[in-house]
Amino acid sequence: MGRITEELIRKNAEHNNCEIFSLEELSLHQQEIEKLENIDKWCRDLKILYLQNNLIAKIENISRLKKLQYLNLALNNIEKIENLEGCEGLEKLDLTVNFVGELSSIKILQYNVHLKEIFLMGNPCADFEGYREFVIATLQQLQWLDGKEIERSERIQALQNYPEIRGKIKEQEKAYCLKRAKEKEEAQRKLQEDEEKEKQKENRNKPGFNGRWYTDINNTVPYSLERKENYQQLAKKEKEVNKKTQDELDKEFWEKPTLFTPESRLETHRYLEKQRRDQEKSRLDFSLKDDEKNNQIVLDLAVYRFMDTSLIDVDVQPTYVRVMVKGKPFQIVLPAEVKPDSSCAKRSQTTGHLMITMPKVGEVILVNRKANKPMKYPERKKLQENKRSNQIEKLEVDPSKYSFPDVTNIVQEKKNTLERIPAKPQAIPCAEEDPDFEDNLEVPPLI
């Protein structure tokens, strides 16, 4: 059951810096709220309040909201309009798709003089003959009804026919009240039967039960021959139900014909809540470990300790592993590719956990390296000097092999080009020769 708590209101008041006393707009839709409470104590300045799509059965605890202008209670379980006299500033009221069958209860809205618009479509009272005329004549301050504007001629005609329409509405209300009483009685009987079946199921599941005792609602009596046939039929039905999968049970529940009543909405809510609780209970804890030392991945799945191993099915694939536990799947993607053929699964005898060991595809070569001890600075320096002394350095110092670099070969010419033939040095005649001059042919001529 969802409740209106201070934490919930602050969570939905982020636009107001989580301050609730000065809050003017509050949205609490789809919170599974069954009772209106605490809002009029904490949020006195509210102008807009959204409460649609909940399980609220009664309008209450909002009469102190004097500044409230818009109230949305669509898709709830409200059967009567009440406790709205104190909302003096109320201008718009939305009660779409509720269970209002007491149409005469709208008379209390006569005190809300600022009320301009109301929505009642989707309620049983909207199917009454003369519904619109009765509402228009009763609430003369209204301007819009179910999204349709009220014309002046329509109001005059509704006021003229009001005595006759009021009698018809009372007769239809009386018939609807009798119908609702039967629906409530049937819903109560069905709820008691479900509770009885649940208690019997719990007692049969208790350890030590051998079928010799029969549990009813009030007390436990010895298993007698008169009840043997009934017990066998009940056990047979339960066995058939247990054979059904969860999908089949869900399909059977949602396809079962039922009346649209507040009780059926509550039943649906309880069914969904039970499914949620069962899912939380059936969740299995697990741990996935990447063992790099042994080059493998180990999955530890916390399977129930006393569960039979035949109810567990393991399927290891190169990139994921799937485990079926009583028909429910558990699947996880692996961080590395593994070898399905070399994988193995074992159960712990103490805890019952399922251990799945999966070797990786890539082999890892482990090399044992000796750890180098740290050396002091003098020892390190001495070692470096010894290394240098052991090295032999050879230098070419022969002067006959020394020559200038060949400048002509720095830029390479193409192979197809013609090579130039150097011209032979020619002696230049001198006008006057020095008697001490000696001509050295190795010296090139001066140009």
C-alpha cells in the first residue's frame, strides 16, 4: 500500500527546492496511494493537486486547502463526492473513470461558488437518464461539464425539468446501490475463499505434514473419511495448478472475465504486488570472478541449498552462460570468450551454491622472473665502469685512407644523360718566365 509521506512529497517538490510548506503544485499520480492523508497539514498553499491513477477510495483530508484551484482524481476508486466544502477556491474538478453512482452527492459542490468545470464521464452515474440535466440544474455556477460548454438555453430547460429529472435520478441511484451491495458481498466471499486456499497451501507446505490433518479456517481437525474425497479433489486441483508455468497462470488471470469494480481494481493491484514480491524472492545472488592466474572465469550462483540438482540446467556458450533454475532463466554475458567443452559445473555440499568454471580461449604463458634486488649507487657505478672496460672500441686512423668527400656524387644524375669529358689542362704561355720556375703538372692551371 502506497502512503503519502513527507519524503514522497519532498521528492516530488524538486522544482520548489524540496520545500513543501510553500508548495503550490504537487503531482502524486501513479503512486498506488489508497488513502488521502497529511497533504492538508504540510501543503496549505497548494493550488494544483494531481492524484490520478491511484487506488483512492474516499475524498478526505483536503478540506483545509483553501487556495486549491484544480483537483485531479481521475482513475481512482471514488464512489461518492464529499468533503470538498472547505476548498473555497476550487475551480476545476476531474473525477473521470471512477465509481461515482450516488449522483445526488454533487449537491455539496454548491458551496464551491468558484467551481466552473467538472468531469464525471466514465462513472456509473454518467449513464443515468437525465444525468447532464440534473448536474446543470444542481450546480448553477458550472460553465463546462465533461469538456462541453453549458449553454444558457440548456440551463433554463434543465431548471424547468428539474423536479421530474430528480425523481428519475433517485430511482436509478436506488437500483445501482442494490447492485453494488451484491457486488461487494460477492467480492468479500471470493476474498475469504482465496485467503482460505492460501492458508491451506501454507499448512501443506509446512515440514512434517503427512496428509493426515485437514486445516480449515477456524481450527485444525483430524483427517476423516468424510473429507477424504474433498481433500483428494483439492489436492488434485492444486497439483494441476502447480504444473502450470507462470506465463500460463498470468494468461489465465488476465483472460478471466470480471466486473469493473473497485474490488476488481484492488485484486489486480494485489496480484501485481504479489508477482513483484515473488520476483524479489526468486532473485539469486551471484559473483563473477576473472581468475587471471589460472586463465579462467568462475561463476558462483547462490542456488537454494535444498534444491534438487535435477531442477538446474546449465548452458555455457563462448560469450555467455545461461542457468535454468526451476524453469526460470539466469543469463549473464562473459567478459571474455571461453571454451564450453572444457567448462565444468559443481555444487557446494555445504552451501548448495553452483560453481561454474569456464577456461578462457586464449592461453597465457607465465614466465618466472627473478626479482632484481635494488643496488646502491657505488655498486651501480662500478658495474657500469666494468661494462665500459670490457667493450673494445676500434678507430680508423690510417692517413693514407683519409680523403675529402666526393662532391660530384652528392647529386646523382640520370642514367640516360651524357657524361661530360673533362678538358685536359693546357699550359698558358707566359710572356716572361722566371728562371727559378718549375712547372708541376699535378697543379691545375689557373683560369
